[in-house]
Amino acid sequence: MKVSIELSPEYSEPYAIIYADKITDSIQRTLDIFGSNESPITALQNENDIVILQPKEIYMVRVENKDTIIYGKEHRYRSRKRLYEMQQQLGAGFMQISKSTLVNLSYMSNVEAGFSGTLLLKLKNGCNDYVSRKYLPEFKKYLGL
């Protein structure tokens, strides 16, 4: 693939155009990279240690007692960001399932029927949370139900 970059002060935001006769795997990967809003997340492992997490390392983000807690495969981290900020930064692989919880959809293990029409979502790291009725239609749409 040939690439050229044109720098000019008239461009305030980067803009990409791809000329091709068909979409190849290489072009699709490029589109995925350019279209992704995902970026690394900084979090506190304890009061002194700051860690940098990639979105693929995050299983769930939940607000607990006014703290934003990030769940990884084995560890918990604390973030100073609000839930909506985390959702914007993490990108399309994450879905809000309740007022206080975001989940990484690629780490879903299974879904069970809950009480009052909710669903219990279980993740591969053992975390689980209920999909509230407000977020249930979008979640069911994702599952194809």
C-alpha cells in the first residue's frame, strides 16, 4: 500500500482518503485503526502506582461508592475518570449495561435470566452484573435476540 501525507496549516483535523478498487484486508485493518477511538487508560493500582491499561486488558468498569473501579483479568484498579469518560475513551467494544457498569463484550462468558426481566451477565474473569431494563433492548439487539 502506498501512503502519502500532506501537511498544511489549513488542516485543523487529520483527514484520510483511501483510493482503491476494492477493500482488502490491509485496507480494512487501516480503517479499523483510524476509526477506533480506543486509547490507553491510566489507573491507580494502589495509592502510589500508576498503571497504563490497554482496552483489551479491561473486562469491566463499575462505579462503586463513588469510585470508578476497573476490573482486569486478575486485578482491580481505581480511576479518577467518570463512567461516561471511560466509555468514550474505551470505544465500541464496550457496552453500558447499567447506570454504573460498562463491560468488554469480548469477555462475555454467559448470560442468565435474572429477576424482574433483567439478565445476569457473567464475564470470563468471574465478574458479573445485571443488565438493567433500561439497557436491555440494546444488549438483546447486540446478542441478536
